[in-house]
Amino acid sequence: MGKRSNEPFLWGLFSAGGVVAALLMPIHLLLFGLAFPLGWLDPPAYERALAVARHPLARIYLFVFCAAPLFHWAHRFRFTLYDGLQIKHLNDLIFVFCYGGAIGGTVLAGYLLWTLSELLPWLLAWQI
């Protein structure tokens, strides 16, 4: 029996990350990048934002919101280097760099979301 490929799984992560990046990121950028800072909408109160961020479903949502686009980037960048720069001879190094970076970013996002209750007051204290 031959070796099974992990390509279908990686293409699935690529697809999921593309959907998250295309559908959810523009909404967040509109709200937190324009609407709240420019006063078009009232931002949520600190207590409300903290309560939402502590909810387990919100943490799962934020985890997927951070992790899925990282794997989309990793897959796209990998094939850009393979096909665009024609450096397939560095296959193992590129694979480790791209997906290792995505895994590292995912672990960091998970850690930050896990400790969000302790970090959020500290982060908000540094706002100007």
C-alpha cells in the first residue's frame, strides 16, 4: 500500500481559511477599523466586551478567525514559492516554514485566547 497524501487535508484548511478571510474579516475591519473609531457606531462597553470574550463560543469563534487564515496563507505562499519562483527543490524547507509558521501562529492565538481574561485588562490599560 502506498503512502497516503496529506494534500486533501491541506486544501481543506486552505478553503476554510479563504472563507473566513473573505467573509468575516471585512466585517471586523469595518466595525473595529472604521465604524467604532470614527464614531459611526458606539463601541461596546468594556464590561460587555469582556463578558463576550470570556464566553466559550466566542473564544472558539476567535480561534477559528485567527487560525484558519494562517493556514490559507501557508498553503497559498507555499504554492507561490513552488510555482512562481520555481524552487521545488527546497520542498521540505518551504513546507516546514509555511505550515510551521501557521501552526506557531495558531498555538499563539490559542494561548492568548486561553489567557484572555487575564490579558484583556492589561491590554486595555495601555490604550490611549
